[in-house]
Amino acid sequence: MKKVLTGLMVALVLMVLAGPASAGAIYDKIGKAGVVRVGMMYNSIPAAYFNENNEWVGFDVDIAEEVVKRIGVSMGKELKAERVKVNNKTRISFLTSDQIDMSVANMTHKRERDKTIDFSITYFFDGQKILAKKGKFKDLKDFKGKKLASQQGTTSEKNAMELLKKLGDPNYMKNVISFQDEPSCFLALQQGKVAGWTTDSTILLGYAAKEPGKYELVGDFFSSEPYGIGVPQGDSDWRDAINFALQDMWADGTYKKIYDKWYGPKTPYYFPLTEEIEMWP
């Protein structure tokens, strides 16, 4: 019995070290199943949210659908994108637990995150700012000693604390109030519970557009936020397929069409495109 138990324990350890059963074989698995499980946000305007008709729409939604379609073409078959709701806390854990195959969820590529999952090339370029009621603040330094809303467990939360600390705020940790999601942050700003809400600027633009002329972005960017598509570790074929799709979308102008649809000058979320996707010869 002791030998049996020891053998079981060794097997379990090997399974943990190997990671999800799909690791290293995601590309092949998707080719057989014909389905890609895509993790996306659902309340991040205009990246991925439900509109007034209860339709799941947004920049990330369109990017994900196009990437999946192009991978299907490269496989010689039609692939279906199965949308899965994720949030700031689950978008990584769903990858590591084999609940999704890719996470297109306005996720900044960080070295710390890269220890757990892999990322595609950068497909979106943003930075962190502060949203406040119009006319109340002129510069980042004006938020010293003020309360800022941010989302719990995000890089934005850490960046906000670092900003207040740099400004000389002795209570920089207490003055960053963490909330579960973006709607809660915006509500706190609306109700005057915080002086500002800080996260990636395009997210702030999306919520500010709900009440035109009432809110504004204050100051310069104080962080760089390069978004990557998250994938499980250990499958270069799958990661390459996503990278090739993104590069092809950029090369033939499809990326720009999707970008302009959501962030172009004719939208409420205008955000000029100033960077270029990494291209491989």
C-alpha cells in the first residue's frame, strides 16, 4: 500500500509540473474541435461590453473574432470563437486552468504575468491616466492627498500608489481605493467618493462618453500599457498562429479598420494610433 501511495504522489507531482493537459497541444486540439474558447471582458467600454441591445461588442471582440477566423483559414477549416466572460481576477486563472484558450481582455504584458502565462505580440498600445470631473484638476500633482479609485488586483492599482508616493503623499496606500470592477470605479467618481478614477486611458474615455462634457482626462500618461493576447504557456504553435494573424491583419489594413471603428476620430472614444505592431519578415 505504501508503494502504491508513493507512486500516486509522484504521478500527481508530475501532472502539476506538466501544467494543463492542453499545454503544448492547444493548436492541434483546436484544429480537431473547431472551437476557440476566448476570454473577454464584458463591462469594459469600448473594448468589450454589452450594448443597449444586449449584444457583446467592442474592439477586443472584433479583434478576437478576426484572429480566430484567420487561424481557421490557415488550418483550412472554419473555427468558432466561443466567448467566455472573464474579469481582472479570472483572465489569467482561466488560462492556467484550461478554461479558455486565449485571453483578449485589455491585459498589459508584464514580466510578472509572463511567469505564469505566455503573451502574443503587443496588439494595442495604451497608458494610464486619471479621469476626474471637468474643471476640478489641471495636473497630476493636484491629486496629492486625494482619493483615487482603481480596480483591485490590477497594475493600475499599483501604478496609482506609485504615482501618489512619487508626488509625496504620505497616505498613498490608503488614498487608492480599490473596487471590484470598472462600473464600481465610475460610480464612486460619480458619487464624489473619490477625486479621480485611474486606469488605462481608453477605458476612461469609454466611461466618460456616457456623460459627454462632464468628465475629462487630467495630466500626462504616467505608465505604459502594452496589451498582449494571453495564452497558456508551452505552445509556440498556438502563440505563433495568433501572432501571424495579428501581423496579417495589420499588413492588409483590417486592423486599422477595426481600430477606427472603435477609436477613430468619428467615435466618442477617439484615441490616435501612434504605435505600430511588431512585424516579422
